[in-house]
Amino acid sequence: MKGSKLIIEALRKEKVKVVFGYPGGSLIPLFHDLQDAKDIKFILPRHEQGGGHMADGYARVSGEVGVAIATSGPGATNLITAIATAHMDSIPMVCITGQVKTTLIGNDALQEADITGITRPITKHNFLVSDPEDLPEIMVSAFHIARSGRPGPVVIDLPVDITIADIKTKLPAKPTLPGYHPRYDPNPKQVERAAEMINKAKQPVMYVGGGVISSECSDLIKKMSEKGNIPVTTTLMGLGAFPETHKNSLLMLGMHGTAYANLAVTNTDCLIAIGARFDDRITGKISEFAPNAKVIHFDIDPTSVSKNIRVDIPVVGDATKSLKKLIPLLKKSARKEWFSQIDEWKEKYPLAYKGSGLRPQYVIEELYKLTKNKKTIICTEVGQHQMWAAQFYTFTKPRKWVSSGGLGTMGFGLPAAIGAQEAKPDHLVINIAGDGSIQMNIQELTTALANKLPVKTVILNNGYLGMVRQWQELFFDKRYAQTPLKETNPDFVKVAEAFGCTGIRVTKKEDVVAGLKKMIATEGPVFLDVQVEPEENVFPMVPAGEAIDRMMGMT
Amino acid sequence: MRHIISALVENKPGALARIVGLFSARGFNIESLAVGETENSEVSRLTIIVGGDEAILEQVRKQLGKVIDVLKVQDISDDSFVERDLMLLKVSAKAGKRPEIIEIANVFRAKVVDLGEKTIMFELTGPEEKINAFINLMRPYGIKELARTGRIAVLRS
Ligand SMILES: Cc1ncc(C[n+]2csc(CCOP(=O)(O)OP(=O)(O)O)c2C)c(N)n1
Ligand SMILES: [Mg+2]
């Protein structure tokens, strides 16, 4: 079978419904044959980075493997940021990059780049197909690796001659991979020890991350919290893994988490981490993080355990399997004192904002009110607006929140929203953006329009690279080096219109609700340019490297 | 503390680069690394000497295990094993000094593998202390060139 046809057969076998690809010399044969595969939708981004984030956004909301394709050399290097973004957030993707002919590799041929070399540290695994007969095994392995264990992106670097080679080997039913055995079943002894420790704990806290979303066990998190009567805080990646409307919810923890989540973690005697990895934005100063706690860590990736924080009871395995074993062993306990302490903190330090004028937090609150009874997916770019979205939108279900957590990639939101909309055509998909970030992949508005993917973008336009400006204000004597954008920002309404989409501007608080309503009611992609208070800050805030209970702006 | 990690790795392109890249990206400190085929031509054995405390070593072991081409990882430091290092050492040896140099070499069972007008080259295998001792004794004569394979190690039965 011809290489390109074999790839298409592999995509079908893996139930791929859509690929996000951009052409180039090394991909002509593959795209030639993909043109006939009517059952695989092809979406053409306007920049390969956009295509990569689309595949990522598609994967985040659908749970399926996202597929991006880029040509050799510059096409492939344009994908790098998207691959690194997916890698940091453990998102399953397969990226196929064209490559020069096998006989030219190493010659500095036109549009040659060592993509397996470049992507080695930012992929779960990668392959260079050097022998056509290896292609079937590689295709099947790539999808298997991407979606199993701790998910992640896999790159297949595909020399153009492989795509036209006649391949005798058939697609295997399963990959061989003798060195790859992700552990799903937890050690039952460890689960028992964990249950004992939780039952003994007086002030436990569940700290829940993106692993719970990948493992699809948010229902078990709720069961566990209710059965054991344990408060729950989530990371940025874990938003939606536990309903924020639940009385046991502490909302998000960490640098811009709620004061009560951070206080609870600082005072807990038993921290139960589930699918979370203790990164620096969560722990703050490590030596003062959860100082009195025994730490239990459920994770599928053994390297996450005791990497940043010493763990007392590691439980390596799939969170679903582990929690199913754990929950029956939990005893109900009132934990009256603990909950009354937490309620006191909630009362004293609510998430709040002050001041008149058009506050960005208000926009998010109103957006939530208007969309909470609709199927809604919230995507974000990176910056203050992202944190306000995390803080002031209320998440109750998994896979409704799409944001670049680990890498913090500006320019992620719009293309990710397009991918999300492709996966969930019946959802209202809203990208919450900053005026800086939106300019990083603004060309994808064309892709949204061309593919009838009616994503809405709310630009919280503060005229600054706001998150950086906030740090400059607080820690660098208000010296706003290279962060003011106002004077040079384009007119986002006209930009949207030039792309053939709708642009709406809101400049006054009293027009916010009408603007949001109009945006939601408008067909097709929309930019809603909301000119918010320029120097609003995200609070509370743990200064970098501080202990997490020492927050600025607690009320 | 120094640890000896022995890993079996599939002979796939990029496998070694992936492991070396992992060590540099995570800031692990490799003292020595030796690679070669095993009895199975599709599998190589990597012997890595790495320094660090127990927490770092735990990460090293786990990170290596996570590499998809890695089949098996063992920290053999606490077990009984045989270790060897191979060295080629060229030392300056004027006519008058030759007998004493060769005498020292004999004590170490170093083999003469090349004899030039002004130099002698020795081949020596053994555990690290032996190799280091030999190097120290050769130093005063003037070491011209030296190459070592890095340590390899296999568990005793
Ligand atoms: C690609 C990229 N470049 C730079 C940064 C650093 N950075 C983080 S937030 C930020 C400002 C973002 O500005 P904007 O999109 O306007 O959002 P705001 O903070 O104003 O809400 C910058 C420059 C980044 N995260 N990503
Ligand atoms: Mg801004």
C-alpha cells in the first residue's frame, strides 16, 4: 500500500475525524490522497501554530487525540510552541511533520530541520520514519503513546519519499513497544494506607488537577468529597473537575487562587493530591507549603511523585481505578471544626474586587450569568484576563475550560477555541482574550469564518500587556517597560470586520450586558472589544517564591 | 553519593540522545556513561555513574524508566557487581625511563599495545581505583594522551 494511503488508513483506524494541516512540498503526496478521504475533515489554519493549538483544543474538549500536520522545515518549527503547550498540559496529540527525502536528511536540504532533535524534550515521544516498512508500527504506536498513561504529544517526522513508497507491512492491531507499560492499577496496599490516613485526618484537603480531567473521573471526585466530607480545591488545569457551586469547593488554589484554598492547604494535616503535580505556581515557597500535612499523591506518572514535594503515600495508577478502590474504604466524618474554620475564611476573604468603572471581573461575572444555562466552553489566552476568567467564571463540569496552564502560551485561546468548536458544534465557545494575546494568532479568525466555526472572543482590552504590567507595578517601581499597547493597538472592531466577521465595542459598564448578549446572539465569529479599567490587578496574589498563605490583596 | 545505574535500551535512533538530553534538561550530573550492544543486537546496555542525593537518584531512575525506548532500569550500587573501565594511556618514555615504567605497568598488568621512539601506550582494564592509581603513577613521566571508555558494570549471579 502506498505510504500516504497507509497513513489515511491509520487515521481511520484511530477514529480521527478531523486533521488540522498546512501544506508544503514534502506533504503534497499525502494531501493529494487526503483530498479523497471524505470521512476525514481537513481544516486549514493560517499559521501552523494555530493548527497545532486547534488540534490541542479539540483534544481538550473531546478527550480524543488531536491531529496536526505541518510541512518540513519552517512548517514544522512553527508547530513547536503548540507541541510544547500540549506537552506541559499532558494533552494527547499526534503531530505529523513532513521531512525531506530520506536520502537528503543531513544535507541541509531545502526546508530541512532536525525536528526529532528539536522536539525531543517537548514530546512524550517522537519518531523519524527512516524505513517505509516501519511506518505501520509507528502510526499505531504514536496514537497509543499519545492517549495512554499520562497523555502527551507525539511527533512523527515523515520524509516525503516514505509517503510514496509501496509498503508491504500491514497496520498492526496493537503496537509492540516493549519499554512502555503505563501503570493503571494501583497497589492495593497503598490505597488502603491512603484510606487509613484520610480517615484519621482532622483537616484534610483534596487538591485536584488536570489528571482528573484526563482520567474522566470528576464524578468520583464528587463522591469522594461527599463520602469523606473533604473540601476540594482545584488547579488551573483542574477547573471543572469539581463543581465550584458545591459547598465543599474551595475554588482554585495557588498564586491567584482563593485565600481560603491557600489557607486550607497551609493548615491541612492531610493533603490529598489527585492528578496534580505541585508546580511552583501552586506551592509557592516549597519549605512552607502544607507544612503540617501528610501528603498522599495519586498520579499515573511516577516521575511526578516526590519530584517537588516529599510524598508520604504515593499511589501510582489511573485516578479512576484508584478512587474506585479508595472510596468504599472512606469513613464519613463531620469534621465540624475544620469546616467552620473554612467557612470563617470564606466569609473573611471572599473573591472580590473593588472600584467603579468597567471592571474586567464584572464582565466575566455577567458572562457567567448569561451562559450558565447553556452548553458553554470557555477558552482563554494568557494573562490577567485568563486569571479573572479562572476566578470569576464558575465551572461545574469537566472539559468546559480550555487554557494553557503549564506553558502559559499567549496566542493559544483563539485557535484552541476553533478546535473546541469543531469538536462540540452544539456548544457556545467563548475565548476570553487580552488585547496583547489576541494579536498573536489573530489570523485564525479567517479559519473560524471559513469553516463556519462561530467562536466568540471577548477581548478584555486594558491597553496593556497587563499581567506583566501588574508585576512591574508591584515589584519594579511602576516602570512599564514595553507593556503599554493602547497607543498602537489596532481597532479590533474594524479588524474583525476586515476578516468578514462581526466586531462590537463596549466602553461603559452599563453596556456590558447588552454587548455580551449581542455577541452571543450574533451568528458567526465575533470580537467583543471591551475597554476595561486599564490598571486593574489580579488579586489575591502570592508573590513569586512566597509562602502561599502570604497573599497580597486578600480582601 | 555516586550511584551506578544500569539500563537496557532498545537500539532505536535517537534513544541515546533522548537519555543524554534528559540528564541535561533535568540538571542531573553524569560522571560517566558507557553504551554498547548486549547479547541481543537490538538492545544496548547503558551504564551511568551519577551523583546526587536519594531524592535525585529516585528521579533519575523514574525519568529513565519513563523513556519509551528504555526497557529496564536498575540501580545496582548496593548490590554485588563486577565493574570495569578500559583505558588507553600514552606516556612519554625516554630510553632511560622505560624499564621503571614497564615495571610499574607489570604490577598493574597493563598491556603494552604500542611502542614508539619516545612513548609507550598501555591498555589497562579494571575497577576505577586501579585505573586511577595507575594514572597517578604515570603522571610524573608525562602523560601524552589518555582515553577511557567509562565504567561498565554487570550484577554477579
Ligand atoms: C507567547 C508569550 N509571550 C510572552 C508571554 C509573557 N506574558 C505573560 S502574560 C503577558 C501579557 C498578556 O497581555 P494581554 O494578552 O493583553 O493580557 P492581560 O494580561 O492584559 O489581560 C505576557 C507578555 C507569554 N505568556 N506568552
Ligand atoms: Mg491586555
